[in-house]
Amino acid sequence: MPVRSSERIVRALLLPLLAASASAQDQGTGDAGEGRVVPADTTGWQTLTRDLFVSGESSLVEPGRIEPLPRNIFKLGPVELLPKFDEQLVYDDNVFLTDTGEEDDLIVRTGLGFVADYRFGEGGHRLSAGYDMERNWFTGGESKNFVEHFASGQLELNFRHASFTFGDRFEDRTDPVLSVFTGKIERTINTPHARFGWSEDAFRFEARAQRSTSKYDDAGFQDFDRDDDLVVGEASFLVEEDCWFFGRVDAMARTFDQDTLNDMTGFASSVGVRAKRGDELDGMARAGVRFESFDDASPTDSDDSAVNPEAEARLRWWLMRTAAIEGRLEQTTEFSPISNYQATSRGEVTWMQQIDDRLSGRIGGGIEYVNPSSTDAPFIRYTAGVGFRYALLENADATLAWRMQLRNTSSAAGDYLGNQFTLGFSLRL
């Protein structure tokens, strides 16, 4: 399909910013760290669409993101159901994420969703489904309004040693940066996935696979239509109580529908350790190497293959019953629309505090260094945030949060500073 001249111009202007797109409206993973004060089953307060082992996108999290408290689920016979409603009022002082022509706006963000859970076979098996809808309305008209949908289903079969998981996640989303620059640039991401696990007293094995298919509706951006395939195999061995040594192998491939960008095949291998100390300490660290090769149908880089380090470390430490620190370090390579790949190093740290029976808080920050494999300039992206949650009623929370995003690069017009202030209300019926 031919691309109109105006669309080519818009795309040329926005390509240098695409590498930073995921942080503009990061959905976050909704990690269950805050659920320790009020323990609950994960699906009781977190939709499955946000909890696959590899997200459809990755970036820095929102450090001040506060999740609603876990709630009791409605029981309709053997089915457990959790309806959800969220309303947020967001003030953004730089909706276009630019250092020139900054515009502020007041955004009304409405979310509806549910989680359904059915256990059978004396609790050993499980069928789950989730749906989320989020509407973003820019009251000042500075940006185009848009709606996003997330839906997923998953079947888990658990036996004495073996376990199987099959599922699918569907996302109808906007590109986070393009949605504010050019209106709603809509794309869908469909991710079928499967898992097999084998567990014994001192040995565990897990194999996981997924395919993420991304499709852009706008004719000017269909060059980005692609399939991302990932297969992971991991074997773990118990070396002492609650301490596991593991080896992991990843195989991946990226295939574009058109020949404008370069296809990729690759693999990674790493070794690491996972350790726990009761409910107080939970950590993981791994290191290895990642090899990728590219077909170079599009001349972006001088090399058609690359070898890069692959590393990851995560830690959650409950220093006391009501306070915890959480951190993550990561070194990897990721998709880039302007080069074969981008080498990414990121670090995040957050502090979580239960202040009293009703009030809790979270504060943190992150830094990300992104270096494209082409001659384009690298950039540094910072994020910081703080959030508070207050339990108004047994099933209703009020939240207040601030998030800052800062991008620094030597590229012309590549820097920006943006602040968001959010007042929210969450209801779990």
C-alpha cells in the first residue's frame, strides 16, 4: 500500500522518538509486592493482561504507581469474579514530550474491567479470564482522545510433578508517543503463549513459548507490522534451602511483514541463582550472552550480527513487616525502529511503606541508557515518582501520585521534561 507524503514526513520526524515510546504511557506490571500487608491471590486484584512472563512492551515502570488493595472476590458458585472500576484525573504539563512548544492538559482516565477465575479438579486446575478497558479524554483538546482494550484467557493444569499453561492475550492499543503527536495511531498485539513445568524436590524444569503479533492500522506505519517469537528453557537445581541455581536458554526471532526493516534471529544463554529467606527476602540474579543476526534488507547498520551481554537482577527485601525495598537491574537488547537493535541498560529502585491501617505509600526512581546500534545518538531517560493510597471503604481506595520523565540526548530536539499529577479513585465491587 503506498504511503502518503504527509505520512512519510510525520514518520520521519517521529522515528527518533519511537525508541522512547514505551515509557510515555507504561502500563506497568502491577507487581504483587504491595499485597504482602493484605495477602490475597494474585488474580484477586491483578488482571491477567498485565501478568504474562514477557510483556508486549517493556520500559521503566512508574515508580509511584499504587495498585488498589486486594479484595474479596464475588463467588458465583464455582466461579470467582472481581469487577473493577478506576477513575483518574491527570494533569500533564508536557503532553507532547518535547522541549519546544510544551502544552499542558487535564486528562480524564476511566478504567473498567473484571477478573474471572474458575478452579476445578479439587483446586488443582484453573481457568481464568480478564478484561480491561481504559479511556483517555484530553479535556483541553491538546491531544486526541483514545480508548485501549486488553483481554486474556488462560488455562492451568497442575498435577503432582507436571504443570501446563495455555493462554492468549489481546491488546488494542495506541503507540504511546504517536498517540499524542499524531492522534490515535492504533495497533493490536496478540500474544498466544504456553508453558510446561516439571517440579521435584531438588529439580525444576520449565519451557515457555509465545508469539506476539503487532499490527498497525494506519497505512503510514504498517512497516512496523511484525511477529516476535520467543522460546525459553530453564532448569533449576536446589543447592541449599530456598536457594536455587539455574541455567536458561532463550531463542528468539523477529519477522516483519514488509521488507522496510530488518528481520532478526538470535539466542541467549545465561546462568543465575534464585534465593529466598522466609517472607523477608526474595532475589534473583543471572548473567550471560546474547547473539543476534539480521538479514539487513534495510541498510541501517554496518554489521549484520551482534554479540552483547545479557544480565538481570531483582530483589525484594521486607526490612520490617510494613516496609520493603525493591530493585531491578537489566542489560539487554531490544527492538528499535531506527537500527538493527538498541542496547539498553536500566536500573530501578522503589521503597514501599504501610504508614497505618489505611494509608500506604511508594517512592522510587529509575535510569535507562539506550544506545542504538546505528550511528544515531544514544540517550538517557530518567523517571521518578511518589504515590499514596488511602482506603476510603472496605472496597474503595483513593490515590494520589506524581511522576516525572526526563530524556537527555545530543540529538536535536530530542530532550524533554514532563510531569504528571494524578488523583484517582478505585472501586473493587
